[in-house]
Amino acid sequence: MARIPESELILNKDGSVYHLNLLPKHISDNVITVGDPNRVQQVSQHFDNVDFEMNRREFITHVGTYKGQQFTVMSTGMGTDNVEIFLTELDALVNVDLKKREPKAKKRKLNIVRIGTSGGLQEDLPLDSHLISDYAVGLDTLMCYYNLPQDEFEQTVGRELKESIGLPFEPYVVRGSQTLKDLMKDDMVVGNTVTCPGFYAPQGRKIRAELKLPKLLEKLNYYHKDNFWLTNFEMETAGYYAMCRLLGHEVLSANAIIANRIQNKFSKNPTKVIDSLIIKVLDKLV
């Protein structure tokens, strides 16, 4: 196996990976991820105990147990650029021999569940509901730099959305873990999530700057292929789904729907909605 150069996989003096500042022993089989660093504590407050904490940039990590089972909860910050760094280093921690700088012959598969907030794209998607993402659609360009395998349906949706929206690139479409979906789907809405490379114009919001795609929200709302509809959007899910397909991990995105963009409504108590989703996800994983 080819040795990975020091310039490609950077390690700190203690042997931890560069951005996350973690060692292999800190990674549990079940990994909960959040965008907001402050939300790590919102997850770990439900743990029986917290055995390890690390604060590095936007990557905050707590390791502990919930109902006797070990979990690692980590923040990534916003956007698929951060998700790419996070998942590459997370995978290296479990599937690369960091001393030899070689990929391990036997690969370890993690269960990764993103818990995040999201805006609804369909009028009938209830505010304050919990939604798991079956497919994710990436309106960012991260996968222009990777050789991502996609099936015929995924490629077709990407081509049709490019034409419908008028994008200069083809969105990538990736299905999440069916194993985790089956585990989580009871009392959850199952939908298809659009991942945007920003919060304002890339999600159809206009404050002062003029929009290049003023009908983006309308086109996402109306697009469908048979029974495939786009239900919600946020800023990370497609990056998770694509990177985990490339790296061989199980991944699912669980979304607290705290806004409905079609109805122009926002949740009156988003913290309560998110906290109930956190408990729901933890309980389904133990």
C-alpha cells in the first residue's frame, strides 16, 4: 500500500489529526454530528457521563455514554467544505494506520447521524416536524473534485435539476443509508433534502443583493420525478451522503423543520424541537 505523505495527511505533534485534534481512541462506532458547536453540549447533556472533550476551531468533540452505549458527538460548522474536512479526517482516524501512514487492510464502518435544522420546501410539511433524508441533492460543487459513483436515477435527477434551475453545473444526488433509515423512520417524515452552498441567495433569500436565480425556491418546490419530491433544504446533508458513499460509512441526516419557506413561517420554540429530535435519535441508536 502507498504511504500517505506528511503534506497530504497532516498530524499534530501528539499524533492527532490536524483539524479535529483527535486520536483513534476517541471515535465511537456511533457518531452524532451537529453544525453548531454549541449544540454538542445540547446532545451530550443527555449522556450518562462525558469522558473526553476537545475544542479545536469549529470542531468540538465530546465522548461519553448514553444508556450504557458509547457515543462521539462532534460539530462541523456550516457548509459542505467543513464536512469534507471533517469526514476525511474522521475516516483517517479509523481506517488509516497513522504511524505507518498506510490505509488499513480491514476497514471500519461507522454509523454517522447528522442532527440539524432545516427549512421546509413543501407547504404540507408541518412546522416543528422531524424529517430524515432519503436522498440528498447537492447544489454545491464539492463533488466536482471527486469521482462519485451515482446510479441512473440519481444522475437523471441531477441533470433535470440543472436544466430546470439553470445552473452552470450538474447537482449531485446521493441516497443515504437504508439501514439507518429503517432504524429511524418510525414517527419521522421521510423526505429528500437539498443542500445549498449558502444561507441567503443559494436558498432563495433576498436581503439587499440582487438574486441571479429569483425563482429558485419556486423551482425546487415544484420539481418532482414520479413520487420523488424535494422536501427541505439546509447546508450539509449532501456532503455527508457523498463523502460517506466514497468512504464506506453508514450515514443519515435527521432534520428539525424549524421553518416553512412556502408558508413563510418560523418555529416558536426551535430549541425544544431540536432537543426532542436529539433524544429521539439517541434512543433509536441504543
